[in-house]
Amino acid sequence: MRITYTHHAKQRMIQRKVSAEQVAETLASPDDVILGEGGEAIAIKRFGAREVRVVYQEVDADSFVIYTVMKPRVHND
């Protein structure tokens, strides 16, 4: 899988403590994928009590551009 990150996405990953491995796992096996307002895809994956959301565009079958990583949510269940 080839993943290209925008500068914004890299900043958000650092800020929100989301690793490249978590982004790759979210893309490879998301719990859910929803359509964003601008037509971009948002992959969602839970890691324990944390939820990671990756906003991306699929360039081809094995290539992705990551636009941002949204703030993980904490679940209490």
C-alpha cells in the first residue's frame, strides 16, 4: 500500500498522537467508511477506547492520499 500524506495530515498526526501504522491499519481494515461533504472518503477504526478517522482519496487500488487525521474520540463502553 502506498500512502502519501499532505503536510496538514502530518501535522495533525503529530498533534493527535496517531501513528503511521494506525493510519495504514485504518485504511486496510476500517470499521466503517463514510463519505465526507466534499466527496472525500473517511475511514474510521477503533483502537481500544480511541477512534481514528482518516480523510483520504484513493488514487488507485493500492495508493492513497491522506488529507487529514481527525481527532480521535474516546469511547467509554
